[in-house]
Amino acid sequence: MHVIVDLCIVPLGVGVSVSRYVATCQEILEQAGLKTRLHAYGTNIEGEYDEVFSAIRRCHEQIHQMGAPRITTTIKLGSRTDRRQTMADKIHSVEEKRKR
């Protein structure tokens, strides 16, 4: 099943800056061959359900190995059965409506 996920992983107990953990997770997602789009408060991910969640698990495992004793994660997930939709499709749809 193809999914689009909005992922926000927050390591706790590591201080104020978490960018090095975010960078590590981005590398894991890219190595998994997933389409990603980093934004200010998370990452959009597009791919097959099992591949996406396998990569998210690896992010958690790696962030714990980096010393984070605790992680809180927020996931929003969307899927469709009527057609395959991409992140670009969703953005394009809104942009087209704004032109009218």
C-alpha cells in the first residue's frame, strides 16, 4: 500500500538542538530509497507502507544508539484506494486552485 506520511521525531534528554538527530534520520530515509521533503517541523515521506515504517524504526534505533534515552514521535498517515497519489500531486492540486 502506497502512503504519504508526515513524520516528526523528537529525541528527549539530549539538549535543545536536535538537528544532528534529524540529519541522521534524513540519511536513513534517503538510503531506504524513499521520497522525502524536509520541512521546519518534520519530514514528509512517500513510499510503500512496510518500507516507510521499516525506515522509521531504523531512525528510532539509530537515534537511541546516538544517546537519546527517549523519543517522542508524531505520525500522520494518508493512503488512498481510488488512485495513487504523490506528495507533488497534492501540492499541485492546491496550487492549481489558487490560480483560479
